Amino acid sequence: MRLSLRFILPLILTLSFVAYFTVPLIDKLTLKWFSRDLEIRSSLVANTLSEAVLSTEIQNSAQQKLRLKDLFSRATQDERLFAIAYCGANNSEMIASPQMPTTIRCVTLVQTSELRPKILEFASGPLHVSYALIGSQGSYLILVHDMSFVQRRTADTKNYVFLFFILLALVISVLTVLIAQLSWLGWIKGIRSMLTIHRPDIRNVAPELRPIVREIRTLFRDREHFSRDEAQISWSAQTLRDVLKNDLAGEEVIIVSNREPYIHMHHDNKIEIQSPASGLVTALEPVMRACSGTWVAHGSGTADADVVDSSQIVQVPPENPSYNLKRVWLTKEEELGYYYGFSNEGLWPLCHIAHTRPIFRSDDWKCYLAVNEKFANAVIEECKTEDPVILVQDYHLAMVPRLIKEKLPNATVITFWHIPWPNPEAFGICPWRERILDGLLGSDILGFHTRFHCNNFTDTVDRFLESRIDRDTSTISYNGSKTAVRNYPISIEWPLKDLNKQPTIPLCRLQVCQDNQLPFDAKIGIGVDRLDYTKGILERFYAVERLLEIDSTLLGKLCFVQIGAPSRSSIAEYQNFENIVRKEAARINQKFGSKTYKPITLRVRHHQPFEVTTYFRAADFCFVSSLHDGMNLVAKEFIAARDDNNGVLILSQFAGAAKELVESIVVNPYNIDQCAEAIRLALVMPVPEQVARMKSMRFYIQEYNVFRWAGRMLLDAARMRKRGKFSNPLFPSL
């Protein structure tokens, strides 16, 4: 309506303005037309009366003059003919009807130039005076017409013209607005069709727009790969589904990892479901829910075999099944050699510079090869096409990419290495370094968290394999195939799963204080990790100890809760580490604690994600002190849990997340005094500063969530698949 008024009102004003200047022109034209009509009429009247007038001139008697006056009086009964007069030759006496104005007089023939028609103004109104010669002696008639009727008609004409322009403006406006609205709706529909580039049916589009729609759709299909990952796109589960549908034509997606997303355990004569404490699971589980594919993983739960079908598959998540979980079974010997041996006593300490000596055994290496082949075969069994998209996860399965490529050369294999990659000198310790590199280079895309790790891997390949490296495009050509080495900083789901079901912040705090016998006004810190020597748990404890030494006012107030999930308990190094953690926590509690106060609360058991989120929401600060880490998603989970925008994150500079979450307090975990000071700063940081830092980090994680992480890899895979169609030379003989 506003748009219509904006158009109609100016149009009406414009036409009124035109009418205002048009009416005077019409006045002049009307007056000219009526004057000509009156002149013609005067000539007709004069011709009619000329015979009678000439007889009077001949007889020239008084009686004849009276008859002529009577004739003039009767002739002037016409409403337009105002008066008639006769002027004889030689300017004789005027014989006129009674209404003849006294100012009109006869003139001599010498003055006949004055006998032109004219319009004279009188009190009664304008009069048209014309002269008509009769006879041959110079006599003439004076005919005076009343022009008031011309004024009346001109006034009516003005009104009609003005009204005509107004009505014309209204009609034009209404028709124009109506046509514009209909055209706009048609164009909008057409534009929507243009932008809906993947809808095959364009029958509803206006015929004149169909060629444009086809061209624009083609253009978007060619260009969308390069613009889809722009910052303005909001990545979500639906966005990821669209990538699979549109860019990968709905290809099947298979994830393969050692750790499974759901573990079924026997407990008190019933089966319980657990989610493992794993950053890999935290990242990939929402991606798998969005992709609705198959996840191949090691079945490690005591009840895992009881819930699968004949194909070793169970649908998950339990509350809303959306993808298949295929379980691979390992013997105790295989698990001991492949997982605890080569993977976690060899590769794990080799890649994490945490000053723990890696151990390599040939028997462990044989188990590693056998189990990798078992995983690869399980993946191939699940492939329904010859060119699936397969996401291989982490250091446990370094040989799987090559094994899959040997059986399915058209498959697109994306491998993501979730832990750091060391420099060539460090990796050179591994006795089977060339075999591991060869296995990984079976991937089409090999991803790391940071560019630093990508560079380390490329340098390692350059050192130990005969290959061609293109550092401009970050690709490695090896054995006739190319591998793109990319950095994809991993992240978490946004919003955090089940966050809307969490109690309020005060209720979370009350619950945590009650469960751990903490004073409600305590300053609560939180650490969440697997009990692993790379996580810097002891350094965290030493920082708390140091702060209590230098600031006694915090005694009885500072309470640090460490959630430690048991991990790899079959490995002696991990057993020793857990014992040390328990002893150091007890020592510090004995040093500063009392019957009612413990500075460190150690919770060594598995916690479900919902429980961990409750602790995040209750804490004043979260301390992530990794000695060396790929990314560490605990930092991002803490931020995602704080929808109140309060709380402080203390983050190790050796965690990959430190390069993204620059608003955190970044520390060197080996510098105990610096870490103690960081805790003090977190406790005294003003609320406005906490809010500003937390809002910035939350916005970053919202934009760079796990769906963007997976989407970038899948888009890169889609580009590679498309370019592969044009990889053959056009002129092979040249």
C-alpha cells in the first residue's frame, strides 16, 4: 500500500501540474474557435438581412427606418446576437436595435480598416463586434454578439479537462500498480526458481524466464563449490546434508574409527549405553547423524555383541536411530598388540612430545597390520557402490586408506589425523615409517588440525619417500596418485547437544556443590580429561598448589574439580600415571585441606556428556593444560556450555585450540608460576570482561562448528571427484 501511494500521489501531482498549464492554452484555442464561428454567423445574418436593408437605403423614409429597427429587434431575439446596426453610405445616420452600445459608431469608408472583427469589454461582459459590407455604395451592417456563453463554456471545459486529468491519473496509477504487482510476483517467483538451482522442474516458471533460469542454475552449479564455505554461510546439520545431496549427489558416507560412538555394557542384569570420553566421538557423532551413513568401529563393550544383527550392525543413537553402527570384533591378542601396543605405546608418545619414550615391537606391528586389514574389509563389505566417500579416523588406522584404495580405486578416501604430527627427526624413530607414510598416502585428502602439522607431514614425506611435492597446492604425488594435505581445525556441534535440557546456572552450581561437599560460595575450577600423561593434569594440580602457597586468602575458597576418565589401563605407563595423579591430589589436599575443605576433588570414573556439561556450567573457570595436543575439544565444550557468557578459559599454548580461542588466558603449562597467576586472574576477572571474552569465543565456535569442519572436507572431496573426470590429457599422442 505504501508503495502504491508513493507512486500514485506523485503521478496525480504531475498530471495536475500539466493540467494547470494546459488550461490557458485551451482558453486561447476555444476563444479563437468561437470567434471564427461568430464571424461566419455574422456573415450569414448579414446576407439574410441585406435585401431588406438595401430597400430601406433606397427609399430612405422614416417608415422604412422603423420597419428596419423592428427587423433588427426581432433578429436580436437570438440569445447570442446582442445587437444589429446599419450604417449607410457616407456615414449616414446609424439605424440600430435598442441594445446597441453607444460607444459603437459608424465610420466612413476611408476608415474601413477599422471594420475588422474585434472583441470589446463591456460591463455586461465581452462582446464580439463584426462588420459586413452590403451593396456597392459602402453601406455595412454592424453585428454584435454576446460572448458570455463562450465564458460559460470555457469554464465548463476547464473543469472537465481538470477532472479528466485527475481521473486519467487515477486510472493509470491503479493499472500501473496492478500490473507492477503482478509482474513483481512473477519475477519473484522466477528469481526464486533461479536461486533454487537444484530443483529440476521449472514448469511453474514464467516462459520468458525459463532460459534465464537454466543459465543461472548452470552458472551456480559451476560456481557454488567455490563460494559455499564463505563466512556468511551458517553451517548446520542441514547444510551438511545439502552438501551430500547436491555436491556429492547423495553418495554413501562411511566413517571408520577404532572408538565407537556408543558402548553397550552389562550392568546389574541390564544393558546400559555409554558415550566414551573421546574428542573424536564428540566431533564425529553429530556429523554421522547428519549424514545417515554407516560407522565402522571396534566393538569394545561387554554387551555390544548382544545388540547387533547378523551383519554386526546396530542402529544408533538409541533414542532416535539415524545411522548404522557396524562393529568389528578383535581378539584379546589383537587388541593388546594393535591398540595398546603399537598405537598407544608406539605412535601416541611418538606424536605427542610429552617426554615419554615410544616403544615399538615387531609383534605389535604385525597385529597392527592385521587389524587394519580387518577394518578395511569391514568397510568394503558395507560399500554399496564403487565410489563411496570414506572417512578414516586417526592414528589407529594408518594402513586402511591404502588397503581400501587397492580394492576400491574409485572411492574417495578422506583421512583425518586427530593427534599432532611430529617433525621428520622425531617420526624417523619409527622402524616402519615408510610403510605408515605409504598407507596414509592412499588417501585422496589427508587432514590435520593445524598448518604446522601439515608442514611436518609434508617434510616427513620429503625426507623418507620418493615423491613429488607441490607446496603451492599442498599436494603430494606418490605412486601415480595425488594426496591433498589440508588443515581442518576440528570443532564441536552447535548448539551443544541437550543444552536446553540443562538446569539453570545456579541450579547446576548447587548440584555440583552438593555432590562434592563444596561450599556454595566456593571458587570452582574444572578440568575434564582422560587420565593421560599428555593432558597436563599434574601441572594443573601443581598450579593450584602454587597459588595456595602464595595467596593464603584462597584457602577454604578455591576448589578444583578434576574429572578423569580411566584410559588404556592395560598399559603400564597409564597405570603409573593414574597412581601418581591420585597420590599428588591426596598430597595437596593433606597440605592445604581440612575436615571440611579439599582444594582438589578427583573424580576418576566415566561421566556422561550431560554430567560434564553440568560441571562446565557450575565452574568459575576451566583449565585445559595439555602438554601437546591436536586440538582439545574440552575447551570448546566449556565455551559452548556457558550460555550465560560467564566463566574463564585457561588454555595451554600447546593445544591446537589456542590458535583459535585467542580470548582465553593462554599459558605455558610447564611454567607453574604462570599457570598459578592465570588461575588468580581468572578468579578476579571482572564480569564485563568475562562476558566480552566469552561472547567472542562463543561466536567463533558457532560459526566454525563441526559441520563446517566436515563440510569443508566433503566439499574438497567433491571438487576432487569432479576434477578427476577431466584428468586425462586431451591429446595423449602429443
